[in-house]
Amino acid sequence: MILGLGIDIIEIDRVRNSIQKYGDHFLNKIYTETELDYCMSKGENKYQHLAARFAAKEAVFKALTTGWSKDIGWQDIEIYNEPNGMPLVKLKGDWKSFLSDDKNLKISMSHSRDYVTCVAIIYKEM
């Protein structure tokens, strides 16, 4: 059974411009240390990876708030990759225990030259 669904799309340049305008304040508000370490290691592609994580967090936020009333912050959602590249989500803070043995959260990210998108789905095993 699907419990939540979220999708987001963002222009890579929008994230790049926010970083250039607000610098570390923007980066430290949105991204965890793990996310920053990963993205900054990508050289010229760092903005694409930062934008992908921004879109992923937005998609997860939308999926989580479908029917839910709890507050959640940017740092409560962490996007990381399995060694094979598959993106995964770690919930932190008050949301850490949200996913139980019978609930799952999956995301899929995609990008083009100018845009990144992410879809998130929360589902319960039947």
C-alpha cells in the first residue's frame, strides 16, 4: 500500500546561483556533512549532485507530509549512495523511527544537462 508519494524537479543553475549568493549559509542549512563531502568530491559536477539531493529532499518531504502533520527540517533527510550508486535515504531527528519494519522509502533521481528530478515513494508491505 502506498503511504506517500512526492516528486520534484529543479534547475541545476538555481542551486548554483543560491550557493554563489548565500555560500556556506545555504550549504549548511540544506545539506548534511555526508552529503557535502560526497557532492564536493565531484569537481565540476558538484552542482548537479547538490541539485539532485535538493530535489530528493523536496520529493521525500512531499511524500512524508502526505497525511502527516509533523514538522521536518532539511537536515532530517540525508541522501547517500550505495557502492553501486543506488541512492538511499536516511531519516534523522524526530523522523528517525518513522520507517519501521513494514514501511519502506525509495527514491529515484535523474538528470539532464540543466535539470534534475527525483521521485520518492513510501509504501507499506502487505
